[in-house]
Amino acid sequence: MRWLRYTLEGKTRYGILDENDRITAVDGCPFQGYETTATRLRLDDVKIEVPVVPPTFYCVGLNYIKHISTEGMSIPKKPDVGYRANNALIAHGEDVIMPADATRVHYEGELVVVIGRKVRNISVAEVKDCILGYTIGNDVSERNWQTSDRTFWRAKNADTFKPMGPWISTEADVASMQTVVSVNGTESTRFETADMLFGIEEFISTMSRYLTLYPGDIIWMGTDGHSPNLQPGDQVDVTLTGLGTLSNRFVKEGLT
């Protein structure tokens, strides 16, 4: 099943997207229950929104070996979790705005885990039962700010720096998935999505020992490889095979 959050005629709601890109509108949502309606829509006729506005936005750092070595960091000995800001979220098809003084902007194509039910202190074996599904994220970073600032407040959390979508897939097979990132139609990065230093189950189980996870919480699982310096006008497509493609154009602040 693919859950889509969309806007039509000023109203935002959830729908179920079929293999022919037809949407069945629902009353309710995937987190608190829903009923299907008789309304059918074409995907081209609606505005795609971020598939969920999370109660808490978690992120995983340094979870792929090649990325760690490229960035010159030490390999972590245990799962490490951080946070991102909801203000940075934008949907598939929306523009990433590069601030006027941003000079070294990179993409990071990531698998995003969407939590489906409230959990606390769960085992690794129980994790799969708390996951609603998966979507795609592009963790945009300004590397000069990342180096110079004491925190990631702007390097990772500037407005529009977190494209996510286009939908949540409840049946994606992470074990066979590849993450493929293209810039202006040319492949730039490819890696096995599941080739993580610490897997999804270990991260979520570890997190749940200390905090409660709620329906709609999201966890971005990190990236591999290295991004080129993006330029205004570049389009970045992040594809997770068997799940979909997240596409966004990069534009300079004040320009279109």
C-alpha cells in the first residue's frame, strides 16, 4: 500500500495510491484509523504534500562506511541519533532554496522510517511491528556551515533543506533496495540501502529504551557516498528502488 498526503481545492487529506497512479480518498489517516471513500482522483490533478508532518523528526548520523570515510570521521561504536526541524520539510516537486550566502550545498539520499504506533522499550524482534512504512528523504547540508557552527541549526535545518516523499510505502523491501541519486539526469551515487553500520531494528530498539516513539515519528537512516557541490538550477532525484523517486530543484535565494 502507498499512502499519499495531498491537497486539492484547499483541503489536505490522505489517500491510497494504486499502481495506475489513481488515488482513493480516505476519511481519517493511516495512524488513527480510516475509511475509504468513493472519491477517485488522478495523481496529476493534486498537489503532493510531505507524506507526514512528524511529532518528532529523528535522524541517524554516520551509518554508512563510505560516507564516514569521505567525511573524515571516526566510525561510531554504537547507534547515535540526532534531530531535525519540521520547518525544513518540503514535498516532492518543491524547490530547495539555497540561501544567498550558501556556497557548498550537498545532497544526502536517505531511507526514512515512519513509525506506526506508540512504543517504548521494545526488543529488536518487536521493531517490525511498530513500523508503518518507508519514504524517501534528501538531507540537504551546507558543509561550510556544518564545519563552522557549533550546532547544525542552519547547516541541516534551514528552510527547505529536508525534501521528503512522495509517499509512504508499507510494503517496500529494504533488504533488496538500492539508493540511487541523480543530478540533472546523470547518476551520481548508488549504494545498497540496507548496507548500514547499524540497522533499522537496532536503532529503533535502542531509541525506545530512553524515549517513547509515537505514530508519525520519522527516522532518517543516513546516507553513503559523497555529493558534488550543487549549483542553482540543479535537479536532484533520489530513487529508492521498489519505493519511488523524490525530485527537487535547487534554486538560489531571490531567484527562480
